[in-house]
Amino acid sequence: MEDADLQALTSKLELLVQRVEQLKAQNKILIAHEQAWRGERAHLIEKNELARHKVESMISRLKALEQDS
């Protein structure tokens, strides 16, 4: 292999290594965002369930008031 070919291959490998490192960093960021979104989603689901139970309770009380009238 000639010097020029070896240098070209070395340059390409260096670029490839840099790209792999960039992708690893991006992947870490994406994983962190996903974890945050999952946590937020779980919190919102919990709040939604609480609101649903409150609404169901109010409906039950209103039905009971209606029956008492």
C-alpha cells in the first residue's frame, strides 16, 4: 500500500472514529431525554387518574343528591 493510500485510509478512519463519538454523545442525550419524557408521562398519567377518580366521585355524589330529592 502506498503512503498516499495509507494516509487517505487513516484520515477516513479518524473521521469515522469522530463520527462514532458524536453518535455516542447524541445517543446519551437522547436516552436522557427519553427518561425525562417517561417520567413526565408517568406523572401525567398519575394526575389524570387522580382527576378521573375525583370526577367519578363528584358524579356519584350528584347522582345520590338527585335520588334524595
